[in-house]
Amino acid sequence: MKVIPGFTLCFLLHDQDVLMLHRRFPPNQGLWNGVGGHIDPGETPLQAVIREVREETGYQIQEPKFAGLLTWEGFEIPPGGIAIFTAEVPHREFFTNHEGELAWVSQEWACTSPDVVDNIHVFLPRILAGETAQHYHFVYDAGIRVADRITPLPADFDLDKPYQAEDERFEESRGDFLLSTDKERLQIEVIEKFLSQGSYWAAGRPVAVIQRSIQHSICYGIYHLGRQVAFARLVTDRATFAWLADVFVSEAYRGRGLGKWLVETACQFVDDYGIKRTLLATRDAHELYARYGGFQILASPEKYMSRFNPEVK
């Protein structure tokens, strides 16, 4: 079984306590977990966990200890792998982040509380007891953990191998706002309410269509303290053409530069891929797109045609 972890998970230790995160976002939303996140393309798990811990807590860990490999099947997100680490920290002072609430808890509580992600009860006691790194595999059915398998690490597992992601991920913070291309963060109810009920171009669009459009697009969400307040998506072949669509900023957050941020970020992606032509359609935001994205009115509109199906919402 070849496993290339795409995520890290770290348990920071001080005395007999462990730092835990109460998650604002799926997966495991509303439960306590360790800290960590995506391994960026080109990073090793060790490099990623040092970066993620710094970004989420402020701690500058130097020598995190690899403690195991976690994999799953049948869970709310597709199968994957997580490299687990522990690290001792010299003090209890951390800073807040967009992911959720941080708190020091006793190791006993972390290993037993029903408010903690339940598979932690399986592997964390073994890790804290000093057991050799193992492969922890969990099987789920309808959201219920139904099987645990603890085996030696796969023979071909390479902790020093840089991660290569299938899709590019990007995140940037500006004060209390977070821009992310992570689709796991997207809040479909917010997007559906604005597009289907509040926009002129997507009025009445069914939620199933919105979800399908997200699945096949590069999506940009902006979040304020965990709540989604802006959105845009880019449809592209990543080589010659892109279409910028469904751009919105919630009314209460307009005038703060969030639309500019979305447009600039999407256009930077297009430029990074060397895409020659990007199109969009707008009724009243020409100035925004011209100023921050370099868009222009079509020079030869007679060359372009469209196909419209009035039966599709």
C-alpha cells in the first residue's frame, strides 16, 4: 500500500498537557484535534509541520518527532494520509488563528473526551507512551468508525519525499480575513444563498448545480473569523483559456477591498500558468475588473458566439 501523506497533524506538549484545536471548518468540524494542515507541493512532511505549527500557533518548533502515519477510507473526505508528529514547547503562550479555538488540555482528556476526534483515542495514548511510529488505518461507514487497523509503516513510506499535489492550494491572511482555495472550507449554504437568491446572473440556480460547478472549478473563498464572506471561481484548462465567474462579496463586507483581492488572486493564478485569454461577463463592475484585473471590453465582439439553453437554470 503506497501512501503519500498530503497533511500533517501535530500534538504540542508542555508538562502533562497537550495543545488542541476546536475546529471551525470541516472535516471534524466542532471537534477538538491537534494542529496541522496541508503539505504544500514541494514540501516534505517535516517542513510542512514546522510551517503549519508556526502559522496556526506561533510556536517555532525545531525538532518535531515523527509519531505515525494515519490513513482512512469511507470518511467525509476522500481517502488520504496524514503524517503525525509531536513536539515539546517551552511555554504555554500561543496566538489565535482562523482554524478555530486553541486550548491547553490534559493528556488524559485528549485521550478520552467524546469532544475529541474519536480516532485520536486509538493512537495518541500509544504515541504518548513512546511506542514506535505505526500505521493507523481507520474505516468509516456512514460517519461511524467501524474498524481500526494498526500495522508497521509501509515498506515504501518515505518521510523525506516532497509532496506533489494534484491541485494547487493557496492561502493568504490579511488581518482577520483569510483567502483560501481549499474547497473543504467552502460554506455551500452561504454561496447558494447569494447566487440563487441574491444575484442577477444565477437567480434560481439549484444547489446541486452550484456544487457541481464548484467541483470542476478553482474556487476562492474569503473568510472572516471562520464565516465565508466572499467567493469567486475560475474555470480553466490551465493552458490557454480561463473564465472568471460567480464573483461576489457579502453586502456587509463591501468596500473593504475583498473584491479587489479576489480578482488579483485569480488573475495571478492565470498569469502563473501563462494563460493568454481570460473572459468574464458583468453588468455593472467593469471598473473593478479593469483596474485590478486588466480586463478590457472585447475589441472584436463579432468574433464571439455563445450557446444558451433557456431550459437550464
